[in-house]
Amino acid sequence: MAGETVNSMFWNKVEEIPDRPALSSREGDGWKTLTWRDYGDAVKETALGLISLGVEPKQTVAILSANRPEWHIADVGGFTAGATTVPVYVTNSPPQVAYILEHSEARVAFVENEDQLLKIEKERDGLPNLQNVVIFDGAASADGFVLTMDELRAKGRALAEEQPDLYGSRWKAVEPEDTITIVYTSGTTGPPKGAMLSHKNVVFTVASLYDRMPEPMNEGRRVSFLPLSHIAERDTSHFLGIYCGLHVYFAESLDTLARDLAEVKPTVLFAVPRVWEKFYAGIQAKLAALPDEQRQMAEMAVGGAKMAVEARQAGQEVPEELQQRLQMADQMLFAPVRAALGLDQALSLVSGAAPINPDIIKFFHGIGLPIAEVYGQTEDCGPTSLNPREKIKIGTVGPPLDGVEVRIADDGEVLVRGDNVFQGYFKNTEATEEMLEGGWMHSGDVGELDEDGYLTITDRKKDLIITAAGKNIAPQELENRLKYHPLVSQAVVIGDRRKFLSALITLDPEALAKFAADQGLGDLSFAELKDHPAVQEQIAGAVEAVNAEFSRAEQLKKWTVLDRDFLQEEDEITPTLKVRRRAIVEKYADAIEGMYAD
């Protein structure tokens, strides 16, 4: 792969499998599909369209859209034109969008629709570098500032006729060290920073991921549903799609994910912990609704499966009698569950972007869906480490990818070095030098390496709580265990410089509605339910169960159940559903102080 760019990787794949399906989007009750030839034609026309607008090599082009074929086409069209692409989250507010477009000096921006266009229009006076907007679903403007995607591609076709060799010379001139994209970190604190990733970073990363997570070349399937603005989804369904000829289906939304997975039957599924938690809660709810005899049999089967998982994790043999019982359980229960989820053909299942409760992973392992945790960040192009499919250590994030070095600093921080590590932050030398001090990427995470080289992340370096008594406590483990209760959506542990630990807890609206119906409380509002003794008793039980697993200094003494779940639009969680701890602590300061008032 030495010397290769994503440009050459893309065009090699188009030439190799021109007639195989590449991108599919929902159309009515079915799917509309582009072949790799169609994909290549669209990319070439888009790239030349950008060139006709005056986009020069190394200038930036932004993409403000939900996942859809045009996202991929705009991205590949941008970087094969020699430009650097900048993804923007569709959940961003107009000022947030304007900050990224202005900071990145975007020359052209692709937008999905009128709603996203309006964000730019509101801030247009502060965007002197932005010359054009290309809209996927919408109309052109009379002043020529806004073009449709069809108009852009028509410009590209016209330029191809005038200068037939221009496009080939442009994409072939790109070097491996050139910046392919600037990804602005969503960040849990402060304004976003633009991480510059090179073609070399991406090529190395996808090749390393494929080696750790292989599947039949040119036959894999993905459902794209997490934001492509996040490097994890972009790696998994977009860049890996180019590397190994994937057929990518675009989910309409998270609400349609269950239907889409059942239809597509992906060969690999990457999801954040909240998605796996939802799957787990849904399965548990269906098992609980079974008639008593069937429910008891299912619970016994799940219990036996967990015993088998724990035995294998400990390197022990599973008793033959238990193996036989589980074979029967697999035929009667587990296999139908896998099929209902659309995961019966999945070769690899991956969880990442945030920690997940190990008990949930054990459950999925037990029913024949072994989830492997991955760890990394934008600054190292997504992955640092990943559990190998055949040797998953639950509770760890696996060994580093081949060619990636990891060491633990004296203060416990995870340091990373390899060809996946980014070039630095755009226009931020100080932050770059801090991040890459001593030639190692400083992750900001605290972790440990075991004797087999498997990495375990214990906490964020800056999230460590030091109580008034001087006790160092990692809040994430407590938070994840609280979230194991089906009613708990999010938990934020408080206690820095405090005399004891407390927690802010939010409730899962769907799980709460079902609980209310089962308890005959379906006529109560969310606010009434959260304070109802039956709900409070459940949360108290969840806290008590968690406290039983920790030392006295690590136990929660008080908690507050909030009026609603955390929201992206309120800047309380990131687009990958990680809590913005500082923002939450500031916003709910009164509730926190109330817990420490006595």
C-alpha cells in the first residue's frame, strides 16, 4: 500500500468491479442502487464541477448532510479534485456551522436541503471564503450562489468534453502526505479543533482494520446510520467501502434501523454503546413478555450462555452437558433472535466511541453475537486498538492494530504512535505540539496494557474525580453500571473535591413508557412518572446494586433523576451520544448543589 492514495484506491476499485452494487438508498418499499461504475461517473462529474467553480488543490470543501449516496459522492469528488473535505454535523447550530466553515476556509459547501442551507444563509456575511453552495434536495438561487447537484455535475460533464485529461491529471497529482480531510472534533469541552488526516493516514488505517476484521473482498454489506461526520462511521462504511468494495445501504434514520438491518443483513456492524444497549433492552423486554414457562426456559438458557462465556473468557472448558443444552437453546431461541436483529450473517460486530457495560457484551456473546470493542479517536484516524474476532477479551479494547505502537505514560495516559496518527490541528500549532509531544499522540485517556498486549481504558485523564478525602475515582465504570438498568438512559457521576459521590440520572423514555404501562401508570406524564415511588424504587435499587460492587469511597450517596434525557440540541451530548460532562455540570449546578446542601 506504500505510496497509494485514497484516490487511486477508489479508481482501482471502480475498474475492478464496475457492475457490482456500491451505494443503495431507500426508495419506496425498496432500494435504489448505484453500481461502482455509476459511483465513479458521479464522482468524476462532481470533481470536475468543483474545478469549474474554481476549486484549487488543497482548498477546502465542506459537507453538511445526513448519510446518503451524495455524501460519499461529494466527499470523493472533493478529494479526487485535489481538495480537502470538511464534514459538518447536521445537528450543529448556525453559529457552529459558520465557525467550521470560516475556520476551515471552505470554498464550496455541499448541503442536504433547505434547512441546512438556511444555517449558512443566516451566517453568510461572516463567510467571505465561501463562494458557492451545492444543494442535494432544493433549488438553485437566482444569484448563482446556490447550485443544485445536477447543475454541478452538468458543469463537470461540460468541462470533461473541453479538457478530457484534466480530471486524471488532477487526482493523480495528489500525494500520500496530502491532507484528505479536516475532521472537527465534536468535543466534550471547548470549541472544536480541526484534525488534519492525510491520504496516508486513511490508507494505512483501512488496511489495518481489514486485516483485523477480514471479510470476503467485494462482497461485504454495511448499513450506514451513524453520522458520517464522525470518523468511525466514515472509516467503517465509507473508506473501508472503497478499500474492499462494500455495498453500503443508507438507513433512513435510527428509527428505521431495525427494519433496515433485517433487510440488509450486514456482514459487519459498528455501533456506539447506546445502540447496543437499545438492542439489549428490546430483547429483554420481549423475553419478559413471554408466557411464564417459556420465559423461565429463556432465562435459564441465557444464564447458561453467560456461564459458558465466562468460562471461555477464563480459559476454561465448557462442560459437555452445558454445551449440549446451549446447542438446543441456540436452535430454539438464540438463532431466531439473531435473525430478527438482521445479524445472522454478520461476521464482525463492533462497539466503540464510548465505554460499554461488560455484562451487555457477555449477553451478546452468549447468544452468538460476539461484540468486539474498538478504541481510538479522530486524531489517529479512528482506531488505535481492536479486539480480534476469534480472541475477544471482554472488558478490553483489544491489542493495538498492526503497525501501531501504544505505551502507557508514568501518569497512566495512553500514548500512540503509527501511520494512523494525524498531521496536527488546522491553524493551531500550540494544540498540535501539546497533542504530539515527544513524537507520541497523547490520547487524554488513562489505560493499562495486560501481559497479552490488550489495552483497557479506565477513564478520561481529565474526568478523574478526586474527592475531598483525596481518593482518585474513575466515574465511567460507575456510570456504565448504572446504565445497565433498563430505565436508566444516562448517568453523570459528580464528586470532584466533594465529600461524597452523587449522580445525575436520566430516564429512557421508551423503557419508562413500557414500565408505566406494566404498572398501570400509563396515564401519567413523564414528570409525574419520574417522581413516582415505583420509579424511584427502581432507581434506588439500581444504585444499591452498583454500590454493592464498589468500595465505600466509590459508592453513590445521593442522586437526582432529571426531568428529561440529555439532548444534542442542548449541547448536553455529542453526536456519538457521549455526555458533555462540563456542560452538564454547569447546566445542572443547582441540582448538584442541592445534593450537597445538607
